[in-house]
Amino acid sequence: MVAQGTLQDGMDSSASSPAVRTEGLSKRYGRRAAVDGLDLEIPAGTVTGLIGPNGAGKTTTLGMLLGLVRPSSGTGTVLGMPIERPARYLSRVGALIDGPAFYRALSGYENLVALAHAGNHDAAQIPGLLETVGLSGRAHDAYRVYSMGMKQRLALAAALLGDPALVILDEPTNGLDPAGAREMRDLIGSLGRAERTIIISSHLLPEIESICSWLVALDHGRALYQGPVNGFQTGSSAMLLIAPEAAEDLPLLEDLLLEMGLRGHVRGDALEAEVPAEQARSLAAEINRTAMARGCVLVELQIRRRTLEEAYLELVAGASG
Ligand code: ATP
């Protein structure tokens, strides 16, 4: 079953047509379905994360959107144009997929000029793009001396040539060290804006959590979830962590929780209680007020929602179990 989020959290339900829509999109290799009847709707203007385990079908899906892989069945649109006719929309799509091919002897700048000519883009934007991706200082060095991070930045600049309405990035932080990955992530997060949609595939859930507003979770070529990132994470329950100043107040707090219909579990000097996510704030406030009224001072009161990673592991376990 597909968990479907709702348009919320800053999404405008009257927004223009989706950047990507697919219906029953499938790709079979022999008897194996790499993508299996995918119905996607990616709202325009989002930074959308495409997540899923190895072999889930992320690259194949992106390949079909980019006209690199021919679907076995199903249909769809990209920027309002049919995916059967990629030539109609590809000039408005930038992509970083499968490590781009650059000339090793040419500089970053010269490589972008060559790509701009090939794609009929205005070369005047190149200095600005190099600035955006933080390569200005090394723009005239030969590509072959670039570090992995610099190569990825150049690839991102190449994907941004022509100011595309849709940017597709397949594992853009692959091979980068943690600092490089973080810089790349911040950079990508800053590229999203109202008139541009970004789709980024990744294994790294904290990466997706920090920059994406929309999420598509794939498994075995199907969408297990699509909707706002927040909707995916929140789930139905949250944890309250409640620590009294004096450990001997723990039984008093336990009783107080029971009166509210909650069961607290002792964890060191604190109590932990699972609560319905949407009531977490009001319950925390009530616990604080009542504890105070009974002379019990709290030194910690925390609402702990699931991380994207926890939510994801639960979803995948549920789907295969
Ligand atoms: P990863 O995170 O490992 O990159 P992915 O989610 O991008 O994985 P895909 O590369 O789309 O997954 O692969 C989905 C499935 O399709 C896998 O089982 C893969 O082996 C298979 N597949 C992909 N391309 C081909 C191909 N050209 N020929 C045969 N099978 C393929």
C-alpha cells in the first residue's frame, strides 16, 4: 500500500501542475521489475528526496524521467510534457547522474563553455554558476587536478546550465568526505526556490531530512510513501522524556502519568512515555503544570519525535513483513 501524504507544510495546494507525474510507470529487465507500476506526483517548487535501499529502482526511475531508460509500460509527464517525448522538456532539465564526463585537459570553466555550446546555453552565466558552486577560485585549473569534491561541484554547475526548471541529482554526495558532503548538501538546499524543482536521490537519510521538503520512498520499484517529509517522520506516536530534579519524585511522576492515562517507564533518572504525536505538546504542558502544582520540579521535559531514519526503517520492515 502506498502511504500518501497531504499537501501541507508550506505547500500551496493551488500550485501549478506537478513537476513530475507518472502513472503505472514500469521498467522490466527480463523477469525482474526494476520499477513496478509507479504513480508519482512531485509538486513543482519542492526539493524532493528519492530514498530507498540498494536496487529499489531510484536510478532507473530517474533514467526514465531523463529519457535515458525506455519504460516497459506506463506513462507520465515531466514539466507538463509526455515522458515519451523527452526532447520536448530536456532543455529545461539539468541532471547529475552516473558521474558526468568532462575533458580532463580542459579547465572547469572551459568544460562548462563546451557544454554550454553543446546545449545551446548562454555562456555568460558561467562565471555566476562557478561562484554559486564555490569554484571561482579554481575555475581555470585543469579538470584532472580537481579533487572529488571539486568535480562534484563542477557537475552541479553543469546541471544548472540554462537555469533549468527541474534539476535531477542522483547520489550527488557519493564519494565525498563528510565535510565535502555537508557543503554539497548545503549548496543543494540553497538552490531550491519557487520556480525550480530539485529531485535528489540518496541513501543518506539525514541528508534528505536536512534539505528536502517532499519525500518519495521507494522499495522494490514501488512507492511506499510520497508526501511532505514532516508527514513521513512524525508518524502516530512520539516519546516524552520527563526528568524530575529529585530522583525520589519518580514514583510521584509515574502516578501522575497514570492519572492521565499514560504509562511511564523509568530510564535512569527520568521517565519515558509514549504519547500520541499530535497531543505531545499539550500533554507535556499538562505534565509540567501538574508536577509543579504537586511540588515536583522538572529539570528536563523533552518531546522526541522519530528521525527520518527510524520512520524509514519501520516503513520498510512493515512492507516486507
Ligand atoms: P542503488 O541505490 O544501489 O543505486 P537503485 O535504487 O538506484 O539502487 P536501480 O539501479 O534503479 O536501483 O536498480 C533497480 C533494479 O534494476 C536492480 O535490481 C538492478 O539490478 C536492476 N537493473 C538496473 N539496471 C539494469 C540493467 N541495465 N539490466 C538489468 N537489470 C538492471
